[in-house]
Amino acid sequence: SARYQSNWKLSTDRAVSVIQLFESIGKIAPERLTAVGYADTRPIAPNDTPDNRAKNRRVEIAIVQQQFE
């Protein structure tokens, strides 16, 4: 589209928008937040129908507990 020249840009912007939301809430230290865009490299469904394409338009959130020694 005119706004997003590639799936990489769209995917990354989608991930960054979620990080910005978490940052604006202020409950998580910004240095603990990371955004990653995978574009079309990790689909969960075939991209053959509108419903399946909608399933692939997602943000996954991973919560990792860092272990200190």
C-alpha cells in the first residue's frame, strides 16, 4: 500500500505500537521492552482467505522472567 512499502515495515510498526502503548501506561521499565517484526515469515495460517490473512495479522507478546544468579 502507499503507507507500508513492505510487510517488514507493517509488521515492525505494529509491534512498535504495542511497545509504545505499554510504555505509555508506565508499569514496565522501557529498557525491558523489545519490538520485533517478522513480516510474512511466521504465519499461523495459510494466506489464502481473508479470515486466514486476519489470523496472520497479529502481535504476539512474550513475557520472559530473567533469572539472576
